[in-house]
Amino acid sequence: MRVTALAGGVGAARFLRGLVSVLDTEGDAGQSGQSGQSGQSGRSGQSGHELTVVGNTGDDITLFGLRVCPDLDTVMYTLGGGIDDERGWGRGAETWRVQEELVAYGAQPQWFGLGDRDMATHILRTQMLESGYRLGEVTEALCRRWGFPQLREQVRVRLLPMSDERVETHVVLEGPDGTSQAVHFQEWWVRLAAQPPAQRIVAVGAGEATPGPGVLEAIRTADVVVLPPSNPVVSIGTILAVPGVREALRTTTAPVVGVSPIIGGAPVRGMADACLRAIGVATTAAAVGALYADFLDGWLVDPRDGDAAVDGVTVRACPLLMRDLPATAAIAAAALELAAAARQPAP
Ligand code: FO1
């Protein structure tokens, strides 16, 4: 089976770990539910499943001359086993010597945590980008160290940047004298903890960006498209802002199912509510589902939001707290089941 996922950072990466686990245990048997899907594995020539993750690059930032791609790295480290599970980002067993030295020099900024191990990723990425490699090629090369693409016996995984071109999310805040000032998303998110209200959130360059190689094809040729529980504005929203992506989601023959990042009217982690407020959308499972209603077939919500309704979308309730791998795998399995149900035309 070919699954394509649009992913942001921590929440998406955690969900994908559950999805990979389900696909790896499902094996071919799991495809029986997908009528005619067994032919897929035959056609692709690979046994098992193929997961293509389209990663958000709007969070990317250049610091000390290094290009940092937080959402790509979070997915790469999480699926590759290198993530710091407690933080949800950056490397496990991390040390901060270089950062300490930068602070000693009074180098700015000091509000973004750059660990020593993580730094190696940014150094190599920057070196490859400056040698002329595209971000997609760099990402594929970095992912090889983490066991991609054959991540599991039954699962091949590709991580594709949404675009090889620079797209950077900036946040417009009200300045001291009523003027507006724009700051990089990371400064708002990390240094300011998304406290000052965002007047606007702008994915700079998104309108001119072209989808990365393989992105539109991965959406069009998927058997299932999944939207993990990611920030609907700065993660999923940014990917949707790349020309052609939304159209591909609307026209793909694959069922498209999403998992609500809002449980009981609040984001599970992160500050999606601050982002939703910036675009005038309520922080509810239903309101977020409605943002995707033009291409969504199914929407998983937590039982606390069981009354959520989204026009033209099949809404199903399932406990959505990803407290551990089994719980996360159950959510991923529920998403695949919802896709299978959405695929079968209503009797
Ligand atoms: N998030 C923080 O809250 N504080 C940090 O210092 C921080 C550093 C950081 C370094 C590398 C990286 O890949 C991610 C990092 N994040 C940090 C998370 C980052 O802000 C992500 O963009 C968000 O998690 C949204 O996806």
C-alpha cells in the first residue's frame, strides 16, 4: 500500500512512528481491506508498504550561517531513532558545548537550542546546499544515515521537502508604536512562546515556490493520504500554500483522512491555538476539519469532540492522545480504517 502523509513537527513525527509500526505489522494481509491494493505491492515491485512524508519547510531558519530544517529533522530523527523523546525535537543524548561557547562570545541569537549532535546535521546540510544539491537531495542523503528508505522489513519511507525553494514563515506583530513588525516564526514560537498575538502569519515565498520533486506525484498516486495531528496553520497550512498541493489533494483518487490536533478544544502540545487565533479560526476539532473540508474524506476526532461535524466529511471518534507507541499505533490504524471506509462508496 502507498501512503502519503503531510507532516509538520513533533506531533506529526510521533504519529508517523505509530503509522510505520502499523504498516510493518500489517504486512500484505493488511491490504486485504484495501480492495485491489495487493496489486499495488506487485506493481511497485517492493514487498510491503511505501510511506512518503511531505515535510514542512516553512519553519526553516538560518543561524550562524547554518540552515536548520526543524520539521524535516524532527521526522528524520523520530523515525530514525535519534530523537530526544522528552523534548520531541533535536537529538537524544545531546550536549550543548558549542552553544555554551557561542553564548560566552555573546553571539546572537541565544534563544534557539542548537545541540552539538544536531549541529552536525546543519553543518552537513549547509555544506551540501552550498555545493549545489537541492534540499530534497540533501534530505535523502541525511536520511540514509537514519536507515531510510527501508526503515522496516515491510515499510520503505521517503521524506520529501514540500519544496526545494526557500519558504519561510514569518509572524507580523504589533510594534511598540502601533506599527507592525515581522519576526521569523521561530523567534515568535521559541523566544516569545507565541505570547504576543500574531496579526498575520505569512509563509514568505510559498506562492512562488514549486512543489518538490515527487510531492504532487506522491499525492496523486497514493492509496491513502493522511494528515497527522500537525499545526493546521504553520505546518499543514504552509504545505497547502505551495501551488498545486491543494489541487492534487482535491483530485487524487486516494481517500484523504486527517487526525485532529485539537482535543477537547485545546492543542495537545505546541501552541496551535495562538496560530488559529491569528487566522480567526476557533480552536476546535470541527473548525480545523473545516479548514480541509474541500479535500478531506475522513476526520478523526477525540471522543471529547465526538459531536464535531464537518460538511461532506466522515467524522469518527477515537482516543487521540499519543501517550505511547501502542496508543499511537491504534490511532494510525483507525486512520487507515477510516480511509478504507471512505474509499468504499456508501452502499
Ligand atoms: N523548540 C523550542 O521550543 N525551543 C528550542 O530551542 C528549539 C530548538 C530547536 C532546534 C532544532 C530543531 O529541529 C527544533 C527546535 N525546536 C525548538 C522546535 C522547533 O521550534 C519546531 O519548529 C517546532 O517544534 C514547530 O515544529
